[in-house]
Amino acid sequence: MNIDNITTNSVFLSWTHPAGNRSSYGIEVLGIPSKNLTVYSESVLVDQLVPGNYYTFSIFAIAGNGLSGLTTVNSTFTVPDVIDIMNIDNITTNSVFLSWTHPAGNRSSYGIEVLGIPSKNLTVYSESVLVDELVPGNYYTFSISAIAGNGLTGKTTVTSTFTVPDFIGNMSIDNITISSVILSWPIPAGNRSSYGLEVLGIPSKNLTVYSESVLVDELVPGNYYTFNIFAIAGNGLSGLPTVTSTFTVPDVIDIMNIDNITTNSVFLSWPIPAGNRSSYGIEVLGIPSKNLTVYSESVLVDELVPGNYYTFSIFAVAGNGFSGLPKVNSTFTGE
């Protein structure tokens, strides 16, 4: 007795014509459901079976008076049913968690084929599995099928995802100017399609970058900025951000005025430079020399020597101590 065309709910049986005569054939189907059939040819489609179930088929020839010959026995599993839905949850840099619905009928296990780098094949005995040891930011396709006790496999259900890109270990800030900074970072482990850069400050901005460095410009002098950078996978999944901060360099002071010159003092004033600053530094060159920190746009420099020559250099200072270019002016004190 041959078994062909096995599906989820049917099998096709065929057999050779026995020697002599018979009026019919009797077929006993043992399994769930069981059934008894009477057939008048040498083949039959046995249907309305349960996916993934084990069935035994006993066939015998029947004479006109109902006498039965010896039985021939064969058995098989039906094909397991397809898995309707496979969910991907808890995606990390090196693992994904797969879960799926219990298919109709029975199965002894599930086969999972993981396509990507690395590829792997898994056999699972429940309706969920953690697939680990993956590469950050890589694209993976997961094919799952139910497997019957004899190895017959059902149709596959397929889904895909990227893993989360890896963390960027370190971000450097270089070439800080009054309106720009250059950011650079190492290539993270695994893969990524781009980088996302969030600039927090005034102005704030969001950038997408395709290399491991970027010039962030159109910033405000002397402002404080925080830079968040993260790798992005091909489907938009983002890795954890790496964060660093800095002030831009304060702008130059355009004009410094010297007024009210006396024998031992001068009065300096200047306009507010563009952008921001936390203070001003003043370097007084002469005898005596001195260094001052000022928090407004004017200062009385006293305790000078009558008739001496003094040079005054003033520069804006950012919150982290960055200094802008100095503005220089000179004068003699009165005698």
C-alpha cells in the first residue's frame, strides 16, 4: 500500500490489484478521528484528518460474501498546519525573542531557520524561543514550520527584523569655534545604516549622518550644547545614545572704549558680543600687570602708576572657560 500526496488533512492511498477476485476493499483508519471505509477501486483519498496526527491504515480485500483477506498496514503523520502569526519582541543588540500561535492539530516540534550572519537552524519544543548570539545592526529572516513526528514539515511562516545597533563607545569634540564643532566617533560593533545626532541647545537640531564624523554648524557663540549620537539600523531601530557636551567659543568683542583716564585708573567699557558668555577676562599689561574677571560690560581698572603705558586685552569667557579672541586697546595714565 502506497501513501502519497500527504497534506495537512488528507492522504492518498493506492495499492496493487491482488491475485484473484474481490468485490471491494475495506480500509480501517486508526487515529483521531478513526474511520472505516469501503472502496471499489485500488486507490482512495482519505480526508477530514487532523494536521500533524499519526494515522495507521489497514487495508484488506473483501469477497462477495463479506469474507476478508489478510490486512496490509501502513502508517504516516499528516503534514502539520501552518503557523498563522510569528511575533518578534524584545529585540536587543544580539538577540530577538520569537513567539507564535499554536497551529491547528498536532506537531512534535518546530523548526526555525535563521538567515543572516550568522545563520543557524534551531529545533524548539514550545511556542517561543530566544534567538541569541546575533550581530548588532544585522538583518535577519526567521522561517518557522511545525514538524510532525516523522519529520514532515508544514508550510513556513516568515518574518524579518534588524537587531538593535550597538552602543557608540566614545564621541570626541574637536575644532570648537564660535559657531561650530566637529564630532567624531569610532565605528560601533556590528552594522548600522546611519547615525542619528540630536543637538540640544539654542538652536536645537536633529541630523542624520552616514560617516563617523560631522561638522555641526550654525551654532550660537558661547552657548552650551549637548550632543546625543546613536547608530540606526536599516529599519530605523536605534541603539543607545552616547552623550557629550561643550560650550562654543564666545564671540569677539568688537570695540573696547577707554574713558575717564586719571593718574592711577582708567574706565573700560564694551558692547555685549553676539551670543552668550559667563564672564569677561581682562589682561592688563604694564607696571603693574594684572588679570581681572568681570561680569558686566564695564570695569574701573585702578591702582595704576601715573604716566605709565598700559595695554588692555579683553575677551569673553564661556561657562567651561573657553575664551574668545581678545580685543586690544592701549593708553597712558595721566601724570
